[in-house]
Amino acid sequence: MSLEFKVQVRRYSLAFRGPVRTAHGVWETREGVFIRIEGVDGAVGYGEAAPVPGFSDETAGGIETEARALGETVADAAFDALPGRMACLRHAIGEARRRPESAPGTDPGRLSLGVAALLPAGKAALRDAPPKAEAGFRVFKWKVGVGDPADEMALLDDLCAALPSAARLRLDANGAWDRRRAERWLERCAERPVEFVEQPVARDSRGAEDLLQGLARDFPVPIALDESVVGDGDIERWLGMGWPGLFVIKPSLLGDPVASLAALAAAKAQVVFSSALETGIGAKSSLRHAFRWTGEHRALGFGAGPLFADARFDGPAAAPFIRWQDVERINPEAIWNAAS
Ligand code: MG
């Protein structure tokens, strides 16, 4: 006999505290869908479908329609029948059905993970970096490919000089560069404290996969894939190609994060866990996956907060470290109720 679940759906639309500027444009309102699932045993779980414009073709409206089409009482086989392209919805349902877990092992070193501070694009990074360094951050992420290319490149040395001596800088181009510009930047990054360059060229640009492989081979600065690894089967394909760089993983965008992370771990891939600018419900799920990661830990890409004008929806505060208990303190039920 198949198990049945009671499913509730709540769509949300939340203004960011300030517009988020990336190479994909300006993003002012975070839209997504919360899922609440109650089992026959009365156990309740919450999940968040949080699509990111420029990463996924899913929309909050499409997710809401598919989720409501499941009905209020759903047999588990119906969950499994959701199409692969609905990765964010499959993610939300999977997380809502996951039963509570205990703390990750007993290694105290694993109970607190470092966080990368997110710097604003352009010159504002020079203003924001010193106070963040003062607060204890040692890894910084700077969005590039947003303003005038020559101005941005000229700022790189000023920004490096504004960071503490042991600091590392991540650059995220969000796919904004062409080959020539990517090569110029990667050349410039060599011998500078750049940890990696994220998505130098767009996933859908011509010959993108060969180009990314070539850039990774030709330059000493590691390259991280982000937009390139959010579709169904992307991670497996890049692992199959023997990608030598890093994988930026936004667990919220993965239909089956447990399976994808197991494949990455088996390949001993270098993984950076990152926020999809989701609410506390999605952040809690994503961070639990990060704390369970068995490979090498890099600073988490969870340094953008506080995100929302309505702070009831925020995940953990953007601090230089996130502890397991900070993750466990997030109350999905309160966030669900706030969305009513
Ligand atoms: Mg990125």
C-alpha cells in the first residue's frame, strides 16, 4: 500500500532589503513556494522551492501550479513522477519529507564552518571590505562583469590591497565574459590572492564547455562552475568530463541534493556550498547538506544576509562562521506561518 501525505502550498513574494545586482541584472523581489508535508504519523516537514532567475527556467508561478496539481492528499508515487525539469519543486518536496536529523558526527571542527563575505559590485567593494575584515571574515567574494570592464580590472589591485594579508578573494562573473575578457582576467588573477573565478563565461555561450575546460587548463587560477551545474544531469556530465576546477553547489536548485552530493563526494570533487538567496527554510536545508559534506570544506557562500525587508524570513546572520546550532535554531514553522 502506498503512503499518503497531506500537502500544503504557500507561494511567497518577498522584497530584498536592497536590490541584488549581478551580471543577470537587478533582482528586487524573491519569489518562491513553501511546501508543508504532513505524514500519516503526524510528522511535519517543510521545504522551499526557490528558483533563481538566470539559473533555472522554473518560476514561482509554474512551481505553484505543479504543486497544487498534486492535490491535498498525495501518494508517494506521485512525488516520484514529478518531471526532472522541476528541480526546485522536487527539492522542496524532498526536504519536506526528510525526517529530523541529529548533529553531524562528533568532530567539533565540523560544527562551525567559515563563511565568505559578499562584497558589492564595483567600487563599493573597497568601502565594504575593511569593516568585514574587521568583523573577522577572511574570504571575500566580489561580483564582476557588472560595470565597465576596464574600471573593474583596475579595481582588482585596490581591492586586494584593502584585504587582510591572509585573505582570499573569489571573483564571480556570472558568465558575463567572452573568451578574450576571461583570458585577460585569469591572467591578471595569477599571483594575486584569488581563490577562484566563478563562471567566467556563460553556460549557453557557443562552445562553453570546451572553452571552460581550456581556461581551466591554461591558467593557474582555479575556475568554479556555478550556472553550468544547475540543470538536470549537469553535475554528472561535468564529473564525467573530469572537470579539474570547483563546483559551486546551491543545494536549493538540486532536485535530489543527496544523490548529487554523493556523486561529487565519490569523485572527490572540490565543492563550495552556496546560498540561492532563499529564506530560512531553504537555508536550513542547504546548510544541513553543507555540514554533512565529507570532503574538504571551503568557506560557505552564505555571506549575503540579512536578505529580506521582513527579517522574519531571514536565514542565519551573515557572520564569519556558522555553527550547527545556528542552523538548527532556524524555525521553519515560524517562517511558514509568517507567509500566511
Ligand atoms: Mg555564482
